[in-house]
Amino acid sequence: MNLVMLGAPGAGKGTQAKRLQDMRGLVQLSTGDMLRAAVAAGTKLGTQAGALMERGELVPDELVIGLISERMEEEPDGPGFILDGFPRTIGQAEALDELLKSRGEAVDRVLVIDVNDEALVGRITGRYTCATCGEGYHTLFKKPKVEGVCDRCGGTEFKRRKDDTEEVVRERLNAYHAQTKPLIGYYTAQGKVRTVDGMADIETVQKEIDLALDGA
Ligand code: AMP
């Protein structure tokens, strides 16, 4: 199954995608994670993308399409992908359709995690991740069970994203509404969309997602 996760920044796409990867063996492809790795490694692509990311703007389609295409080639066969943060424009969605078609596959489901903008700002500015395995946490909503120790891998180093400040979050929300939200219509026309209420707590959202994926 190939699954696209759609939702504004901070809606919980990464958290839920990681869980689906652990539970269902699907391969999570996050263009945000790939771009941050390129920035950290100081590659040419990272330099091109980094300045745009710091401002909360989208990076050009061809860069992210190239990244996704390379990663997909590394997984010639498998149980399927969870696309987290990609596609973000209609052009990317069309490119994804082509990439999957060349593998004899398609987007099977699109999960929309629905949240309101104001709640997102608070969510994003409180979040942080394990520096070792990337598990996500939040200062208010999801603390590690043992303070300072990652539940998933036992790591003790944590980090915050540079673009998780209020000002940049507002820009990222603008980009979401202008460029990414139209994808809901694109996939609704194909009958692939299931929407879950992302304002509920993490466990409730997880249950809703399982129902949306396993139900009709
Ligand atoms: P994310 O981790 O998905 O919130 O992405 C962080 C930043 O990376 C975004 O604000 C964009 O600048 C960039 N980015 C990630 N994925 C994409 C994409 N599919 N298209 C364009 N820009 C992206």
C-alpha cells in the first residue's frame, strides 16, 4: 500500500507516519527529513534548499522529486511507502503518479490530518525530536516516559528544528494553504481521501487512522 499523509505543518504527519512504519512495515519517505539531512551534510542541494526552508518557503519541485525518485529506486519491491510531506504541490503529485506508475503501482490512500491553524503554532513551537532515532516529543503533550531518555531507542540527545519558530510557522502555514491544500481536491476526485480529526490526542488519532486504513 502506498499512502500519502496530508496536513498542515504540525498536524502530526511525522508522528503518525513513524508509527505506521513501525506497525505495518511501510517505508516512510519524508522529504523534510531528507532535506534537513542534505543541509546538515552541506551538499549542494542542501545549500540550495536551506535558505528557503529557513524562511518557511517550499523548495523547487524538481529538487524534491529527484530526492523521492532516488529513494524509491533503493526500494525496488516492498510493502509500500508512506509519503510524509510529499507531494506538496500539484506538480509533485503528478510526478509521484508517474513514478509509481513506472513501478506498476499507484497512490492507494490519502490520509488528511485535519487541524486548526492556531492550535498548530502552539504544537510546533513545543516540539522536539530524539537526535538518534527521530522519535517526536512535545514539551506539553508527549514527554518521554523517563525524562531525558527516548522511549524508542534510549537516546539521551534531543533537538529542535530551526524552522519551528512562530514567524516561520506562519509562513509554512501560508505555503500549505496556497500550494498544498489543493491536493485534497486532486485526490478526492480520485476517491482516495480519508480525513481524520487531528485535534484529538495522539492515541485517538492513531485509532482513527487504523480505522481509515483498514475500513472500506
Ligand atoms: P517538513 O519537515 O515536511 O515540515 O518540511 C520542512 C521544510 O522543507 C518545508 O517548510 C519546505 O521548505 C521543505 N520541504 C519539505 N518537503 C517539501 C516538498 N515536498 N516540497 C517543497 N518543499 C519541501
